[in-house]
Amino acid sequence: MKSSALVFLAAFIALSASWGGFVLAPQLQLGRAAQVKTIPAQDNYPVARPGLAAQGAEVYRSLGCVYCHSQSVGQDGVKCEIVLTDAGTNAIATLAALGKFNAELGKPTTLALLPKAILQVADMNAADPILKAISSAGAKAQVLVSALGPDMARGWGRRRTVAQDYLYDLPVQPGSRRAGPDLANVGWRWPDANWQLRHLYAPAAEVQGSTMPAYRFLFELRPLGKPAAASALQLSGAFAPPAGFEIVPTDAARALAAYLVSLRADAPLFESPFTAPAAPAAATNSPVK
Ligand code: HEC
């Protein structure tokens, strides 16, 4: 065995290179990931899930929801729109400044009906000189940054998913299959825990033609108590319980619904920015777009 040292060396190099690539490098990149500040609000992000929602993550895991649902939003690029908000007092100077970037914008119609998106640029570097020119002419403008891509078009998120989004999740459940919608922001689309419960009990009651399996075993059919349980589901039509009965969520169902409502990776971050529109309504029966 003259070559045994060579075999050993080759095996050693192969194993240590893969350990370096798969264990050491990710640990160096992400092992010390910590809370970050949102922009521009400077809030801490993310915050740990509330207790019930953290229990719900285990229910989600045990029921294999991850086989049909991803929690990872992709993004192709960004769109930076310059919105003119105030024409200032010197219209001629403003139009002259704008005309330098685009001859069409030098026309007086640009200043009608403000605020209005006047230009679209690739990134903030391209936006900066335009903003400077506008403000030195005495006018005001702001930049609206929005993420682009098929996932955004489907309404699944406002920015791509980044490592911080999973900071307090152990294990992380990004999923890889999408038989159903991505759930990274489902708590933003459906912030009402009762909607989540009704959907788990009978997906088709909430989404016409839904092919998601019903999780009836997370609920109990109980004879109607006096008084009726406060948590009983409000179901109507074909999905309503028989007369004299009520459908009450188990603890696991309530935890799972709390977890789903807590899924909202929608804070604007430095590494994944967007301009946040006004906050959606607290509880609603229709998806927030
Ligand atoms: C066999 C695949 C499958 C499994 C397993 C599954 N789902 Fe779904 N899910 C779907 C499909 C398809 C839809 C889209 C139709 C609908 O909204 O009901 C959906 C929709 C949803 C929605 C609504 C999303 C939205 O944006 O409207 C939620 C919330 C949800 N599922 C949660 C769960 C949870 C929690 C589990 C595990 C207990 C689970 N799903 C398991 C297929 C699945």
C-alpha cells in the first residue's frame, strides 16, 4: 500500500473542504446574526414570537404543512419611483431642473395634480442627483422603493426573505414546495385568527374550490353548552355544525392560528428595503393587498 498516504491525504482534503464549505462558512456568515434595525423607523427586528405562536410553530412542524407551503419570498429586483410631492414656489426653476433629466418633464403639465410619480430609476444611486436637483430648485420629492418579482405580483410579500426573518425559528421551515401559497407573510394577508381557524377546519368554507386538506381533528364537536363557548367557530351553510352542537378549536388549533397570524416578514430592512405603505387594518375578512 504505497499510496495509502495519498489516499488518506485526498480523503482528508475532500472532507475538510466540504466541512469548511457546508459548516464553517455558513457559521461565519450567519452564526452571529442578531436583531437589526428597521428603516426608517429604527425598531428592533425581528422580535421573538409570543408564547402561543411559538407553540404553534411546533404544531405547524408536526402536521407537515411545510410539504405544501414555503415560507420564503423571492425577488427579482427593485423599482425606485421618484414622486414629486411639492412643486415649490419657483415653477420655472423646478421645470428647468426636471427638464435636464427628461425633456418631457420640462413641460408645465408635470406640475399638475401632485403628488405624482415622475421618473423611474434603477436604484438610489441614480435617484440621488435627481433629488438634489429638485430640492435645489425649491421643490420636494420622495423616492418610493418597491420590490419586483412574481412573488410580489402574487401578493405574497413586499420584499424578499432574508436570514433575519428566521432568527428566532428553530428549526427554520422555509419549505421548498408550493402546492399552496407562500406563508412568509400570511399574518399580514389574513390577520384574523378566527379566519385562520375557520380555514383550517374547512378550507373550502373560506376559499372557494380550495384543495387544501381540512384539519378537522384540530377541533371538537361538542354539544352546545350553556352559554356557548366563546371560541366556537362561526360557520354557516354546509359547514355549520348540526343543530345543538358547536365546533370548538383545541389548544393545538389555537396555537397554530396564533403562529399563522405571527407570520409577517414585512419590515423594511437595510439589506431588503422598500417604502412601507400605511399599516393594514387590524382585523379583516378579506386579504390585505
Ligand atoms: C396538500 C397540500 C397542503 C397542505 C398539506 C397544507 N396546505 Fe395550506 N393550502 C394549500 C392550498 C392548495 C392552498 C390554497 C387554497 C386555500 O387558500 O385554501 C392553501 C392555503 C393555505 C392558507 C391560506 C393562504 C393564503 O394566502 O390565502 C393557509 C393559512 C394555509 N394554507 C395554512 C396551512 C397550514 C397551517 C397547514 C398545515 C396544518 C397547511 N396549510 C397544509 C395546500 C396545502
